[in-house]
Amino acid sequence: GIDIEFMRRLERHVNLVPVIAKADTMTVAERDAFRRLILSELRACGVRIFELDGGGASSPSKPAHGKLGSTRPPPFAIS
């Protein structure tokens, strides 16, 4: 949709960090399923997101697992 097209155009100029708002209204299972859905849709559409690598630089080839105390990649869940 229009959000994906906007993100495709925007990713060339800024780092994209997806965020799940109001994650406290979801169960852990719902949140994790939604996170996987978002990531798969973004990958399928070719949208690159910013991934933390501990040094503050984007590195699409290296996942952020285990860095900065987090075992989950974006999108981040917030309340």
C-alpha cells in the first residue's frame, strides 16, 4: 500500500525503525506473530530497516540478535 511505497522512498534518506505502538494491549504471542508479519511483509516488498549492530550503523547483512541487551530485532514494541 501507500505506507510501503512511502517507506521505500524514505529508506534512501533516513534509517527506518518500525515500532509496534500500544503493544501492551496484545498478548506476547500476538505481539510476536505481528512482529513476524511486519518483518516478512517489509522483506517481501524490499524495504530495508535499520538494524542495531552495537556500533550504531546499519548493517542489513548482520542481524542484531544479542546486541544491546535485546534478543529481538525490530519492530520494537512500546506501550
